[in-house]
Amino acid sequence: MSNGNDGFNAEIEEPTREGDWPKFWFFNYIQILTMYGIYLVATQACLLTTLFCMLLISLGVIGVTAGAHRLWAHRTYTATVHLRIFLMICQTLVGQGCIYNWVKYHRLHHQEYCTNNDPYNPSKGFFYSHVLCFIRKTTPEQEELADKIDMSDLEEDAVIMFQKRYYWVLYAVIMVILPLYVPLKFWGETFLCTVFVVGWMRSGLVLHLSWLIHSATTILGLKKGERYPLDTNAVFIINKNYWLQYHYLVPWDYQTSEYGNYGGDYISKFIRVCAALELATNLRTIDSNGVKKALEMCLETKKNIKDCLLEVYDSTSIPIDHYLKPSKFYNI
């Protein structure tokens, strides 16, 4: 039976996250320098410098999406050691900490999705899940839950543990020294443009793309009552759908894009190319018939739809080379 104290109890139970002031000032500093870097791109920087910066950003996105997110956080496919090393290097280009810690808090995010113990809690809005959560310390409750996350698969991966142990050395070399050295050495870019475009602007843009992994549902996911396609002028700039919500039901599907697409994004295509080159195997996905079977099983057995989808996947024989005809598996 509810009582008059329910609202009060719920209010005092919500944990308070203290501000992480070094991160606050650092991230603010990056935003200001990023804007100046964009100005230099428009006025002074060489075209080669801009293209090089875009290449590094693209590699960073591959590292955090195909690597930290789809491979290590959700095991949507299996990668050879050569591919794992490449993805680890790419993820280091993001500058968001080691893969081990990234995966630990992302798994906590899925486990505690949209609750007070979710470190990125998108139910609090875009600004919170995109910015505020990264400049606040986690609560003792969140840390306790994070420490209980099963990380044994990553602890057995030598590539992950190497990066975790030597992260700051790798960060200095891969994130800072080499990217700044290339434009200065090979096409004579000015020191100013190199530092602000390849250094700060790249850091700022790739961080925002990485943060979108946890905040995209607030702007790209359809909400209750919204129509598809959107019945507003926003349809010209935002394509809202339910694929991001689908990811929280089927996190093991390698084709779900972090940015509201399914199957046709360049990260899914990258993983397929890796499969064709025999660098990636066991690409996990499910077709429309499998989804229908899972829904029928859910109605008949009253099991959780997540468990039904996984059971159908485990009992269905998808051709090993299905990635050669991907359209069959994303026309759901």
C-alpha cells in the first residue's frame, strides 16, 4: 500500500553526483579550442590537414564503435588479434580512457538503463547524458555495481590488458605525438594549425561523437506518441526511429548503429569487410523471421522478450557468409 511518504522517499533516495572539477575545466577548455580550430579550418589550414584530421576522427569512431562498443562491450562478433590491435589503436585516438573502463561503465549503463544507477541515464535528457554525466563523479552505489560487472572476458584479452596497463604512454604517442608530427613533417603545416586543428579540434569532435553513443536515444530515438516519420519540419534534419531502443533489447546484434541506423552504416560495412578478409567471424544478428518467432515465443511462454530473442538466435542456423547478402538481415 502506498503512503504519503512515497514521493519524499523516492526523492531522498536519488543519489547525488559530485562535480568532477578537473574534467569540467578540461572539457570546457576543449570546447573553446575546438571552435578556434574550426575557424582555422575555414581560414588558414591546408586542405591536407583537414582531410588528415577527418581521417583520424573516422578511425577514432571505428575504434569506439566497432571496437569498444560492438566487439568488447557486447561481443557482437569475434576478431583476430590483428584486428583487435588495430581497433585498440583506433580507440586510443578518442582519448576517452582505456577500453577496459569504457566497457565496464557501458555494461553498467545497460544493466541499470534509465535508473539512478545508470551513469549516463538518458531519461534525464540529452544535456545530462551527453555532457553532465562526464563531468560528475560516479556515486558509491554506481562504483559498487560497476565493480560487480563481469569483466573476465576482457581480463583474458592480452590486447585489452596491455592498453589498460600502458594507456597513458599509448595516449601520448598515438593521440598526441604522431598526429601532430605528420602535418608538420610531411606537408609543412604551421604549428598553430597543427595544434588547434589536428590536436584540439579533432579531440573535441571525436569526443562528442563518442558521447553520442550514450545520448543519441534522447534525440534520435522515437518517443511515445511520436509518429514515424516525424510530423514536423525536424524530419528534414533528424531521422528518428526505434533502432536505438532495439539495441537495448538485442545488444548482441552487430548491425545496430550507434547513431540510429541499422545495417547500412559504415561501421556495419566495415565489420562485413573484416569478415570477408577473415579478420572477423561469428557475426551475430537476427532476421525478421527470427524476430517474429521470438515475439510468438514471448506471447506463448510469457518469457522476457530479450531472452526469447537470444533463444531464437541460439537455435537458428544463420549462414556463416550471411554478411555477403546483408540486405536479407536488415529489411526487418
